[in-house]
Amino acid sequence: MDRPVVDSPVAQRGRSEAPIRARILQAIFERRLHPGEKLTEERVAELFGVSRTVVRQALARLAQDGIVEQRPNRGAFVAAPSRADARHVLDARAVVEPEIAATACCGPATAVARLRRHVAMENEARAAGERATLVRLTGEFHIALAEAAGNPVFVRLLTELQALSSLAILLYARGEHAACPPHEHADIVQAIEAGDGETAARLMRVHIAHVAEELDLAEPNGSRPPGLAQALGLEPGLSARGGAGSGSEAE
Ligand SMILES: [Zn+2]
């Protein structure tokens, strides 16, 4: 797939906010930028050789997608999704991604070839023990699949969900090895290549469940801390942000 890889910052002088966003996303996918890390406007502007206005635009776009958190008088920070946020992300992925996998079966042969190459790169990175590359590639596989499905809305959605998943993995992974389990991407691609949308969707559903199992998303005391409104009895217990309606919430 076309990775969100960009030229060196120096080569981007005067350009739009898009390369800045792409580079921040890439750093999140590679888990080099961590949840809660401060993104100082001046410093980012200096590194990219752009004005602070351009940096502000990039950060505002990322904030819209929930990847950056802007705090009044304190600046911008890499988002630190709560366990509930992480559950919502995985619920959404469990609904959307099987559909994407099924749709990718109807894509052109060139799209399947790209997915194969992508899986081959994952295997190389795994064999070479290049962990940062592997986690980035396994995340990008899901975006590549959305591209293979030929729907730009899916691509944007998956980019956002994947970035939030990377942050959630950093915060809540049970072990060192949290990433997509080996072989599962290859199995999905094989089903797509065979034109078997039903199997591709089923394998993806199982895959997302495995990703979720790797995360410790139960609230530490077994229940969620009430928000202020709920604590004051001003709203029902359900989060206003809404999940994917899968009923997997534990409360
Ligand atoms: Zn995966």
C-alpha cells in the first residue's frame, strides 16, 4: 500500500499540513509517539520548516479524528484513549472490517497482489525481528485492505481506527507481543484471492477478536468510574459517545 511515509522534513518546507499529519500518524503506527506525549507547536513547526498556522491545521485535523487531544492553555497531546474508548474502537472495527474484507474479494487482481506483497513484507520484518516495522506494517495491512475494497471512506475510517488501536495497544497490551497474530493476515488474503468473501469476513471477525483478547480492557475495579454527569444523577449510565452496538460492553 502507499504508506504514509513522507520525505525528510526539510524537503517539506512550505507544503501543506498533510505531510505533517502523515508523519505524526506514522510515528504513532510505529509506536514511537506515545499516548499523552506533548506536541509542541513551535517545535513541530521548526522541525518541518513551516509556520505555526500550518502545524495548528495539522493538529486540528488530528484532533477531529480523536488522535490528538487539545487542552485549553496547555496545547496538543497525543491522545490517550480510555479503556472504554478502546472498546468502542474495537467494536467499530468488528462491525466494519469483516465487511471490508468481503468487499475486497470483488476488487481487481492488482489489489490482491499488493496485499500479498504487504503480507510478504510483514513476514520479512517478523523474521528479521524488526519490531517497529512489523507493528507499523500489521496496522497498515488493515488500511491496505480498505484500499483494496476501493472505498475512500473506509480508508479514512480505518486510518483513524488503526491509529487509535496503536495507542490502545501501547496502553493496555497484556504482553510484549501485542500485534496482529502471525498467519492471520495471510489467511485473510488467501480467502480474498479465492474470491470467498464469506470466509474472508469470518476470518477477519476472528482476527479482530484476537486483537481484542490481547488487550486488558476491563476496568481495574470491574466497573467504569462514573463521569461527572452520571455521578450527579444527570444522565443514564451509557456513554454518550456510543459504541457499535455489539453488546460486548461489560457493564
Ligand atoms: Zn491485523
